[in-house]
Amino acid sequence: MHAITIPEPGGPEALVWAEVPDPVPGDGEVLVEVVASAVNRADVLQRQGFYDPPPGSSPYPGLECAGRVAALGPGVTGWAVGDAVCALLAGGGYAEKVAVPAGQLLPVPEGVDLVEAAALPEVTATVWSNVFMVSHLRPGETFLVHGGSSGIGTMAIQLAKAVGARVAVTAGSPEKLARCAELGADILVNYREQDFVEEIRENTAGAGADVILDLIGAKYLDRNVQALAVNGRLAIIGLQGGAKGELNLGALLTKRAAVTATSLRGRPLQEKAAIVAAVRDHVWPLIGGGVVKPVVDRALPMAEAAEAHRVLESSAHIGKVLLVAPSAGA
């Protein structure tokens, strides 16, 4: 098969479409013929040499894919060759085939085509696990998501609105904020021109946000704590603004607030399977009913992954950037 390889870490040009050995599904795994994958910030970090794949996983980038079941490994039940699926991966999505633990497979939701389905596994698993399974966002609460026009942000807006929360977003342009509003965001903050702490307080009568989903990390840590409501929950899932910051424990104590930081890629298989099962139970019906939809900025041929990375790093996109495998045209 062919896959995007990284012979040496570097810029987007470090991504090389090359012939590599076919993967073989092991015990409890399914071989998927990939139709499409999606680009995530973790892929950029891997390309730069800062985020190695977990031991035993594929060396190729790509944390999600959609395609068709090509073969079943020993011990797999509940799936059949030819099934249309999408999958959460620890790596290997930028390839024509990938071996996936069966617990990380999902059926393609009703009403979603196979290419678009590649935009769903990572964002739905990340948002559902952090905002709902960990932070327990409830109807009527105020939810703030940073980077509202990103793949994570566009999914978080829709899921929070679906459960009856009030949604605030930050984004860096009027165009991006307008798209967030179309998806249901109630409070729009241009982080280049406005202070999100002041805007959240003003729009909540001083109460603050009950749950904050943060991709930035250290740069926003203190201000996120300031923006939290009493009994608020801050979930950190990215470090785009640095890894080390000062945490005001006094403010946390006063607000009886909580800070959690999680990643998805390196979790044990059973934890990933539990998250995927929860997504299938809670999110898939919303997608099938048209309440929640994948947001796709553009789709490029998989061999042009370097251009897809340039798009992601420019932050000019809204929603997900997809990579389409040659098999999609078969």
C-alpha cells in the first residue's frame, strides 16, 4: 500500500507519499481500507518530531479515518467485510489501509457520506469525553469553547446546544464568528479585539462559565480560571499556548472549581473503547437525526498532505480538513 511517511521531522515538505508494507490485523483488530482521513494538530506535532506515536501503533500520522472493512482479525465479532465504518486511531490514518482495534470502530452515521465520516471520530470522542463524561455539562449551563471555528470547536458548539447549554466561543475573525453563530453559538468573542474574561462576565451577569474547553494551555490558564463560575470546570486538551503556567489555587478554592487535562491518543484500549461506545450511544443519534453535522472546510488528495498541513497551520480553515485516499475514486 501507500502511506504518508515522515523520513525526517520538519515542515510540511517532510510528508512523503511512499510505498510501505500492508498492515496485518492482529487479535481483536479490523483491517480498514481507508477512503478518507482528517488532519489534526497532533499530526503536525508528529511531523515536527514532537509527538511520537504510542508504542506498538502505526508510525504514520492520522488519528481518524473512514472506509470499508477489508478483513477481520482473530476474535472479532459484530463486523463484516464490506461494512462502511469510521474509526478512532492511535495513528496510521494517512494510508490506504490501517489496522484498528475493533472497540474503536463506529458505523458511518445515517445521512453522512463515507468521506465526510472521516471528520467525526476524533472530534466527537474528544468533545464527548471532556465536556460531558468528565466536565458533566448540563442543560442551562454556560459553556465556553476556545477556537470555536476549529474542528473541535464546531463539534463542541453543536453538542453543547443539543443538550440545552448556552454556548460562548472565541475566534479570530468576523467570518469565523459568523460561522460559529450559524452553528448555534450565543456569545461571540473576537479574541484579537476583546477580552474573553470580560465578555463572559458581562454576558452571564458576572457569574462566569460553568465549563470551559481549552486548546491553548498555559497562555490562557489564569484567565480561564478568572472566567470560571463557582463550581466551574476547566478541561484542557491542547497546549498551543505553552505547557507551563501559574495556577492560582486560591481562586480555584474560592470558586470550588476543577481543572482537568486529558489526551486521547495514548489512553489504554479499554478507555478508548468506552469513549467510542458512549459516542455511539449519545452522539450518533444526534448526527443521524440531523441535529449535529460534520463541518468540513475542504478535502484534498491524501498525497497532498503537505498542503493540508499548511492550511491547518495557517488557521485559515473552518471545521475539518480531510485527506481523500485513492480508493475514494474507485
